[in-house]
Amino acid sequence: MFESYGLTERRLAVYRALLQEPELAKGSRLPDLAGQLGLSQKELTQDLDKLRELGFLAPNWANLEEYPLDPAVAFERLTAQRQEEIDGLSHQLRAEQLRAGVFISDYGNFLTEKSAGDVEIFEGSERANQRMQRFQPTKSIWGLLVADALLRSDFENSPDRAHLDRGVEIRYLFPESFFRKAGVNHFIQRMIEFGGKVRITPSVPFRLIIFDNDAAVMGIDPEDSSIGAVVHHSNAVVRLATEIFQQLWRTARDPFDTPVEPHGISAQDSELLRLLVQGATDEEVARRLGVSMRTVRRIVAKLGEQVGASGRFELGVRAAQRGWVD
């Protein structure tokens, strides 16, 4: 308890020896004390100086010699000193808590200064993340997670684990490509073990998190999550977001099931073709599939070779003829 004061086990041993043989405190007997404890003269001098500083050694009223103070008195004084410090820290902590409360309130007002009605706007990824941390769901978290979503490898210490322990329902929908990333498989397995629900789909249209069916969080720009986020509280927007999530959830599959390829191509390839036919750019296709631009071009080249198409328009036509796209 008192080691922070410098009252080490070695110094307690010196003090104990002096209590047992007060005569050892005399200057002429100090070499005997050092020898008895196996200390050098320098070490003993340092220990005696510290004991004096702490009040464990006091001058004798009758002469100039020192004597060890009674332990009841010495430790009572030291304990009183420690209690005084604790009381001071407690008072300081209460004052700091009050200041922190004011700061948090002011910052919350700053964060929402651009809010209007049922909409909160947070520019920049840092402010968006700070707002996300303030959500305390009690019922559910439903999320469409895009390719650049970050998952912690130590699920046991993640916020998701804490939410599940409190009985919050978690449903996450990932693009198939994300499931192949290092560490994601283990994270998902642990989440499922603790009651979370996870499904995968060929593509995810945009990042979306729904808390308790009361708030829907989306990116300001679906193409760039670093720009910031928008929090919607209106019933109409939240209901629309919930409908989108549920529709995608119904058609998604369990990540550990073997995928069915009815047309001889993967679900990811089929989704890529669908997006291309709809006029999506390579950048948009890559984002929604959660893959790189290089992967998109590689798949397009592979499918074109498979059907004998010389260009993307011809690829779309031949894919439709084969029933690969509607």
C-alpha cells in the first residue's frame, strides 16, 4: 500500500530490525545493522534517509541519537497522509466530472449544429464515428456493411459482443467478397456463437446501420465513406431503410452454406453482369461487390471469353440469351 511512498520491503526490514534492537540506530552500530541485513553502507544510508523522511525514525528527546517510532503512531500518520491525498483526488475528480459534463454537452451541441428536425449531418469520418459511439441500442442493430468495413479480430472485446450480452439482436449483411478477407471468417463465427446473425449477398448497395428501428445511419456519399454520415430519425426514412434491409436479407444466404450456381456462374458473377447491364461503372461495381477494379476487369474478361463476346455490350446480350441476367 505504501510502496508508492518508497516504503519498500527492504526498508521495512531495516525498520523492523531497529524496533527489535533500537541500539542499532546509533552511529557506531550502523555497520552491525548493515551486516545483519546484508546491505552495503550506501544502501543502508539511503534506507535510513527515507525512513526519516516518512517519520519512522525520530530524534531522541534526551540526546542526539535516533530511535524507531512506535509502528502504531508511524503508520497512523502515513495512513492519514494517504487519506488526505485520496480526499484531494476525490474532490478533484468530482470537479473534473462536472467540467467533462459541460464539455460533452457543448460538443454534442457542436456536432448537431447542422441538424434540422429529424436529420443529423456529421461531416468527416471522425465526427461520424464519434456519433456512432453515442448510440446505445436496447433492441436491435441491423447493418449493411460494405467492403471497407472494419471488424476487430478480438470479438470478445468488441462492442458487438457487449451488445449481444445485453440481449440486443444483431443482423449484419456482407458482400460475399468481404467474407473472404483475413480474420472476417473467425469474427463471424464468434458472433454467431454469441447469438448474432450474419448473411452474405453478391453486392451491398450502400452502407446502412439501423438502430432499434428508430434511427438509420447512411453515408453522405455512398461512394466515399470518409465524407461523413447522415442520421435519419423520421419514421418514413427509417421504415424505407428497414424495408430495403429486409428485402436484401430475405434473398441473402448463410455464409457457411455451399453457394448454388444454377446457370453455371457464381452469384457474384451474375450480380456483376446485372450491374453492368444496368449501366453501372466499373468503380460502382467494384464498390458494391466489395472487390478491386482489377478484379472487376478480370471477371469481365473471363465471362467475355466464356461466351465468346468481343465487348461489354455483346457480353450483356449473350448473358441475357443464356438467362444469366433478366
